[in-house]
Amino acid sequence: MFAVRSILAALVTLTLILPAPAFAVSMMDPFNLPAAMDGGTAKVGDGVAYGDGARNKLDVYAPEQRGTAAPVVFFIYGGGWSRGERGEYEFVGRALASRGFVTVIADYRLYPDVRYPDFLEDGARALRWVQDNIANYGGDPNRLFLAGHSAGAYNAVMQALDPSFRAEFGVTMPILGVAALSGPYDFYPFEYNEVRDVFGEAPSPEGTQPINLITAESPPMYLATGTTDPIVRMQNTESFANRLRAQGVWVTTQYYDGFGHMEPVLAMGAMWRWRMPVLDDMVSFFQRFGAFPSGVPYLAVAPEPPQMLPDSVAPIDQIVSELNQMFQPIEN
């Protein structure tokens, strides 16, 4: 109860001291307050360069107590390929670290500075950094999982389905599985400016669509979405999952009833975990495909969801509503 009140007090303080534009940029801040994140974790890499560009930097999170090499999750945030910062998703890095994973969150170039496929090339370049360096941070490059939300879910599944990006940068690590939240996988023709601006100049538009790139060799996938997502409808996940199954690819699907676009990723953090079991579902999927071969994952900490009081839910719901409104539809 005290932790929740502390979080809300800090949130009120933010709204008072930040001017309106700054607060809009920092809308994710309440989920990254120390009291709102998982303990027993450490940020072991901060702004590490994986390339020469200003946005070619990444952060690494890990359990505070590290023994043998841990499985690795490479998480890609969303933002319509036009916005987003790695620091906004510290709560995701620490959530996965609290479950025993070394987690990498990398920035990548955004529209209008770049268009498809430049951000995918950045992802592959960051994966090459992981391949070469993650052992120094306690991670096992042979137990790699990809994860992402929204546009980041698209980026993650594209890394898995189109090997040309990884081949360009000499990435040979196996991808054991992909966890994708609220992702667009079948959005051609490009109906909205959000995607037309980013993908409209691609020489083969159909080749930008994950649903067209599935083969029998595609890695297992965990696909989750809110049933009332207005940005990427749940039918997009359903059609992608059906196509994967038709090719004999393992798929785990989760449809979180009554939730929208941002809620699944926010529920990975300690503040909102009581809303839906996204983190547990994702970790169970990773475990099924070899995250912890011993069968007993190491947990740096197993936090209980914070005790939320009825009068404390409304402010966070309002923030989530405003976050959802920042996005434009991706598919029809």
C-alpha cells in the first residue's frame, strides 16, 4: 500500500514540475519509478554503443546475483517506427531480469530519418553486438530469445523470419523463440500514413509483411494481444498465428480480454502486473523452448504484485488511455 501511494505521489510531482510537452515525452515515467520496478536486478550496461550512429546504443539488465550464464532476451520497443527510447522500457528490462534473464534493449533509427528496412538493419547490427559481447555481461548467446511490442513486435518477428538481415551482419546465434505483443504482421495494402510513410517506398511491399515470410523453419512464437486493441486488431494476430500453424510452426497465443494496445507491455512491469499475466506467460514460453535447461529457472527476485487500492487505479488508467491515443491505426 505504501509503495503504491509513493508511486502516485511521485506521479503527481511529475505532472506539476514538468511542462506539458516534457510530460508528454515522459509519459512512461511512472512505470519506471524505482518503487514501480522489480528489485534484485541491475543495469549492467548503460548506453553501450553497438554502432556509430547517435541512436546505435543499448542498455543491458541482469539479475544482481549472477552465477552461470543466463538466457538472453533482446527486447524491441514500439512507437510506430517513429518514436521511442530505450530508457522508457527500463521496467521491461528489470522485469525480465527478475526472472533470471539478461535483457538487452537497443535504440534504433526512426522515421523520418530512415524508412524500411533501415531500422531492421539496426536490429541485426545490435544482435551482432549481442553475439560478440553478451557473455561479458553474464548472458549465453546460444540461448537467445527475441521479444517486442507493437512496431517492435514487427521488428522482432522480421529478424526471425527474414535471415538476410542477420546474415548481412554475420549473426549466427540461433533464435530459440520470439515473444510478440500487440504486433502488426499483415498490414499491406498500407491504408494509413503511419505505415505508408515508413514502408511505402519498399520495392516489394509484400516482402515487408511477416505473414508472407513464414517457412517450416521459422522459430516458435508466442503471440499476445488485447482483444480491444484499436491500433492493431486482434484479428491480425489470429491470421498470423493460423498461417504459422499451417506451416507446422509452434505458436502459443494469448488474448487478453478487454485490454487495448499498450496494456500488454505495461503489464510486464511490477506496477501493472496484477492486470494480466503477460510476464509469466512469456517466461513460460521461453522456458518451454530451452531458457533454463535444468528446468528450474533462477529467480533473482519473485515480487508480489503491488496492492492496488480502488482510488489509486484511476490515475494510471488515465495515463494508459493517453498513451493509447498517441498511436495511429496500423492496419484496417
